[in-house]
Amino acid sequence: MDNRQRDGDTTASHEHKRMWGGRFSGETDDLVRRFNASIDVDSRMALEDIEGSIAHATMLAERGILAQDEATSIVEGLRGILRDVLTEKIAWSIDDEDIHMNVERLLTDRIGPVAGKLHTARSRNDQVATDFRLWLRRATEDLIALLADVRRTFVDFADQHLGIIMPGYTHLRVAQPVLLSHHMMAYYEMFTRDGERFEDSLKRLRVSPLGAGALAGTGFPINRRRTAEMLGFERVTRNSLDAVSDRDFALEFLSYASIAMVHLSRLCEELILWSSEEFSFITLPDSHTTGSSIMPQKKNPDVCELVRGKTGRVCGNLMSLLMVMKGLPLAYNKDMQEDKEGVFDAVHTLQISLELISTMLPTIDVHAERMRDAASRGFSNATDLADYLAKRGLPFRQAHEVVGKLVMLADSEGVRLENLTLSRMQEVSDLIGYDIYDVLAAERVVSARTSYGGTAQSQVKHQIRSARKVLGRA
Ligand code: ARG
């Protein structure tokens, strides 16, 4: 490995021949050299870059643009580099700025000047767009699979905890009792939509910009469909200017990743609340909590807090790329080199967050009694009392008023609605009969809600069953 190839080498290397150096007589400022380089970030796309180059060289030979023996030596050289990348034998150099020129330099070192023919009918502009799309396509496919794991975890959890009643909240005030399984299946729905969004984005990711050249296309008789096919793209971009300027696919990815992180963050917020001393609905496992360096009693929900916190950086990455793109004239601008870091970071953050949730969720200890008890506090059956009166012919608005009075009465006596005697209740409304006590039990309140998608066990079971069917297919 020569000096130039040492990773992070920041010493000025004046003998270094820049790939674009022909029209320059002066040296690049050393700080500029470092500022300009993207290799520390884009070396992650090494495999995609080499793959793209192999496809390009193969096509060039098929079209007679390169001689077959030239293409063969290029492809073999690239395969050698690929092997060395996979076995981590390569040290990248900031002197060659980015992954594209690093690979070309390595190729030149290995096969000599014929390596210079690889860049025929190609630009780094269509090259980087191709690499990035290839990389993101794979990352998206992996995330879809991870999301399916998470969804499975939620369905299993819902199945295992069927029957546990908890308070449902609005405004973080007890609203109506619901099944814990119902609550968790709500997250299943969110993660399902996340998966669908990523899935949908694949059809826009599977479009090849390769062959757009610097911006205007090329005069060489290339075959864009052929390289697209070799790289697993479904079609080619229709407009060469758009092909090299478009980063919608990255913005779209970051939007969807942000939405998914927001879902995880809301879940984590709930788990933090539920595991607090005040709620005590659940106990988080030791494996996903940490202690305090000063307070010996503490068991902190760090994982949940960090997932919630890291949601900020993923959303930040979206904002950051939106801001990078918003004022750019067509076509390529160097600003766009800023597109990858946030995407790589978002992929990593979402991946690890999803993995953490799917390992943590099954190990959560649920305190069913605490949940059940909390579910009957806060007059959570008041709506059911109003419904009872409405079913007896009282207009719902009036029923609402009557129950409001009963709540005030119970509240002033410090009891629950079901603890008011029948005669006290009848003083407020003579429509109330003894059967009211059946209606007011939390179990009844839950089991009464049989409307489609409601919290009655029959409905939640239905949700679980159809989720299993969908996941079976996934
Ligand atoms: N490293 C560059 C990027 O990531 C590659 C494209 C460079 N193109 C150029 N015309 N300077 O955007």
C-alpha cells in the first residue's frame, strides 16, 4: 500500500496526479483537498460502484465501444478490487476524492492505462446517482424485511396478551377502556404503512440514471437498457438532466424513514410512561434498561429514550437534504455530495431502532392488574352510561348532560359511577334500571365495542387474524 492510499492521509501529496488535473497548473490547497473529498462517506458504496462499472464496461464491449479484451481486463481488474473490498484489504485515499475515482485509481494501478477507457460515455454524475440508487434500493429492501419482523412481534404480543384491559387515553386523560392488544395492534398498522411506503418507493428507486452522462447524454452508441437490466433496474430515466439532478428518491426515503421513526418514538414514549413508578403498567427488561451512576435504585429506559431522541436526527437529516436541494439549478451541483451522509445515518438509525424494538417487546413484563385498575378510574365508563340512556330513547345530547351530572355527583363523593346506588342514580334519571351495573364494568365496556376495528375481543382477534394472513404472505 503506498502512502497515498493510507486512509485519512491528510498530508499534502504534491506528486499526486489528479484525475481531472489536465487544465490545472497550480496545486489544490490542502484544506480544499480535504474539504472536497467525500471518500470517508461514499466508500460505503464501493460494491455498488464496482458493480455499476462492471455493467458499464460489459455494455461498452457489447456495443463495440471497447474492444472485448479491454473490457475483459477492466472487468477482471474490477472483480479483483471487489474481492479486496469484501475482505477489507483496501485503504481509500482522500487524494482521489471519492469512491468513483478511488476505484478507477486502483484499477489503473492493477491493469495500467486501459483502465482509463472505463470512463468512456460516463460521468461521475450519472455514476454517483446510479451507485446511490443501488445502495438505497438494497437498504430499503432490508428495512422492509425488518419492518415485517417488527410487525410480527407486535402481532405475537397482541395474541399473547389478549384479554388484558387498559385505559385508552385522549389528551393523556383516561378516556375509555381498551384492550392492550388493541393498543398494540395500532402500532402494527403504523409499521404496516411504513413497510408499504418503502415498498412503493422501490418502483421509483428501480430506475437507472446510468448513461445520462454529465448531464446531456452521450454520442457513444451505448445501450442504457442493457446496463439497467444488469444492475436490476426496471427501467431507465427518461431525461438525462433529471437523471443527474434528481435526489427525490433520497428525500422520499428520508421522509418515510422519519415517519417510521416518529412511530417508534411514540411507542417509546408510551413505554417510558407505562414503566414509570406512577403508571407501573409494565416492567422493561434488564436487557434494555440501564442504571444510574449515583442513584442505586434506578432502572432507566435508555433504549426507549434514545430511539425517541434519535428520531430527531433522522427528521433532521430530512430537513437538511431538503435545504441542500431547494435552491439548486439543474443539473449536478457539488452541494449534492451532501446527500449521502444523512441517508446512511438514517438507514443505520432506523435499522438499529427496529431491531431494538423487536428484541425488547417480547420481554416486557405486563402488570395486568394495574392496567385493569387504571382502566376503571377516571369515569372511563361514562360514555357507556350515556349510550345506555340513549338506547332508552333519551337524545344523546341530553344523556350526555345527565351523565355529566352523575359524574359530578360521584366525583364529589369520591366514588366511581358504578359505586353510586341505584336510587342516587335514579334521582338524576328515572330511565336508569338495575341492569346499569352490568353495563358499567370495564369488561362489558370493552366487549360492547364490536364495531369494525373496535376494541371488543372479537374485533381485535379479527385484526390479529388478518395481520397473520398478511404476514404469512410477506
Ligand atoms: N463525490 C461526488 C458526489 O458525491 C461525485 C460526483 C462528482 N461530480 C462532479 N461533477 N464533481 O456527489
